[in-house]
Amino acid sequence: DAEITQSPRHKITETGRQVTLACHQTWNHNNMFWYRQDLGHGLRLIHYSYGVQDTNKGEVSDGYSVSRSNTEDLPLTLESAASSQTSVYFCASSSNFQETQYFGPGTRLLVL
Amino acid sequence: AQSVAQPEDQVNVAEGNPLTVKCTYSVSGNPYLFWYVQYPNRGLQFLLKYITGDNLVKGSYGFEAEFNKSQTSFHLKKPSALVSDSALYFCAVRDLSNTGKLIFGQGTTLQVKP
């Protein structure tokens, strides 16, 4: 069955380190999204991509970057981790604008 | 600006009773509305969506939602709650600028007691 996976599921890092969170989907979806979930804020969009070589900033993109070299993967990089980036990160994908987004299991990141 | 509001942080119901989780939205055009459920330490699971058509939408696990344009609401309902329905529920609306992104409410924790 098609799925969307994230790794690692849990990560502890130190302030200032570079961290990369992986997202892999086997739906063959064009659209991929990264959200962060924080108490009291629901989910907020970090970056999104409509296809290979396409990336766009979301509402909370500062300190994050993404790259899309193939259809299946959209890794999220924290350039220099900050304590404010402690959060749960979710990746999602959809086939087009009208279709449902399907979410991965999430990565819980703690920045010390 | 587009937004979604879930006015209740927590809803408590007894098993077997009907449940309602409230959602109101603010968009300038026709909304695409979604409900997701999140179980502890899990990702978001899609429950149902409203794009167009019948105002009563049926989804997974016996849930349904009623779209009310005049009240700008999209409340989630279930006729008979189960303890296993206890989870965090998110309402979302699709951004009409065609980015494809979802704008989420803050979430409502549903607690179903035996």
C-alpha cells in the first residue's frame, strides 16, 4: 500500500546544529507539505512543493529550508537549530489542489 | 484573511451519547473544508471533507459533518460516541489562493467516558 513515512520519529539536538528531517511518500503525489504542530497553534505551514525542483515558503519558513530532487522525497533542514524550533513536524502530500492531504506519522524534535 | 476557529478546547461526552465538535470558518469564497483526527503519538488521519454538493457529509468511523453556509460552520458529529473516539480533532479549510495548503483550527480534544 502507498504510504508516507518520516524519519527519525524522535530527535534530540543541540542549539546551533544542522538537522535534517526526512519525508518519503509512495503515493506519487506532486504536492508535498511540511507543517509544525505547537500547542495552541494547530498546524502551521513551513514549506511546500508542487513538484520536482519546486519549493515555496509557508507562513513560518524562517530558519528552515527544503529541496525537491525527486517526486518521493521532501527533506526539511533546520539550518541552525534553535530552541523555538522544538516542535512536532508533519509531512503531508496530495495529488493536486483539490484532493485530500495525507499526513505522515510525525517527527518529534527537541532542541536543547 | 482566511481562518478556522474551534471554540472548544475540550469536549466531554459519555459513551453512547451523540457528540458534536464545533468548527467555524472565515473565507471569502466557497470553502473546501476538512476534518482530521489525531490519536496520541500518531499523525493526522483524514475523516471527511466538503467540497460541494450535499451539506451533510459522511466520513470514516461513523462520523459526519454538516456544512452550514449561513452560519459559516462545519460541525463534526457522531450519533453514538465510543471510548475509542477519544482523540484530538482538527478542522481545516483549504487556502483559496491555490497554494493547496490547509489552514487549521487549534484543535479540540474529545474525551469519551465509559
